[in-house]
Amino acid sequence: MTIQTVTHLNFRGEAREALGFYQSVFGGRLSLFTFADAQAVTDQAEADQVIWGEVASDDGFHVMAMDVPSARDWDPGKIPVFVSVRGGDADRIKAYWDGLSNDATIIQPLGPASFSPLYGMLRDKFGVTWVVDVRMGAIS
């Protein structure tokens, strides 16, 4: 049996846009299921929001997301989570960085670090903090 961990991001009304953005950066397939699709609408204004969504690519990128309904408490900064994207291809890592950098706050510019030939950290336009790096000894 194999298992896989997948980062699950919570939004308030931005999950569809965020997943579309991540798909534009990483490629892959976008799947969305709305509260209306699930027949789980408690507030008609939220019927078209995402109860479950994901972007999954053939090369291993996978992230899930949902819109937290307004009836539930939600504080995007209460439990900080970093999403880490690590690989051996510096050009691909740089391309991911370039895509995520759109309207982002750069925390650590992409560049060499003592523990990685290429490392950077940013907070994207949705408030999600991303760590993007190349594994030590894996430059291609």
C-alpha cells in the first residue's frame, strides 16, 4: 500500500481562482466540486463556491482546496502552512517561482543558499507561503 500526503488549502470564496492560478503555474488537471454539486448549500450566495477541488499533474504536483463556508470560523493567518515544491531541475523550479511570483510578496529571493543550490520563499497573492527549492546535489 502506498500513501500520499497532499496539501489542502482553505480559502473564503477564492478557491476556484487560486486553483486555476496554481494550474497555470504547475500544469495538470483541475477538478472542482461546488457546494451546489454536493447538495450542501446552506447559504445560496455560496452555492457556486468550492467544497472540494484539486490540481494534480503527471509529474507529481498535487494540491487540494476548498472555500470555508461563512457559517464556519476562518482565519487565514491562524495556522500558517508552507507549501514546499522541491525538485532536481533548476529550470523547472525557476519557472514555478516565476509563475508564483505574480503579485506575490517575496520573503526570500530565489537564489543559492547554504542548504540548496536554488531556494526562495514567497507569499502568493492568496496569502499562501511557498518554499521553492532545488535538492542539494540535484542540479540539472
